[in-house]
Amino acid sequence: MNFIRVTINISFINMLISYLAYVVFSFDMGFSVFIFMKMLLVISRPVILYNFSIKIISEKPSKIILLIFLADVIPSLLFFDPLFILNFFDDLLNFFY
């Protein structure tokens, strides 16, 4: 539960900083800040998850790292770029219609 709370708090901080960058600067600058903050979240999430998992799971650390890699790192990297996902769904919808 603590891991989820920490991740949600970091995400809210990311949204707040990105929103302030959108308001104060241009859209491009705000988007760059958003991508940078999201990159920090993607990098820090596995480390935070590993630290919380060590306290709960008594398995070998290599199994925990494999689980984190498969369940957190790969999906985070696949869905990292929001514009790529939007373009993918746009292309997919254009293909069918």
C-alpha cells in the first residue's frame, strides 16, 4: 500500500509541476517538463518498488528484480511517450475507417 501512495504522490507532484510549466511557459516547454518528470518517475518507480518488496517478499532478490522488470519497467517503457500512443490509436482508427 505504501508503494501505491508514494507513486500516486509523485505522480501528483509531476502533474502539478507540469501544469505550472504549461501556465508559465509555452506548451512545448511544459510538455518537455512533463516528459522529463515522467522519465524520473519511470526510473525511480522500480527502485522504490524494490525497496518496498524486499521488506514484504522473502524470495531471492533476483526473482524480485525479474518480477519488477516484467511487471513495471517494460510496460512503463512501452507506454512512455503519450504522443506515440495517440498517433498509434489514430493510425489504428484510420486503418479501420
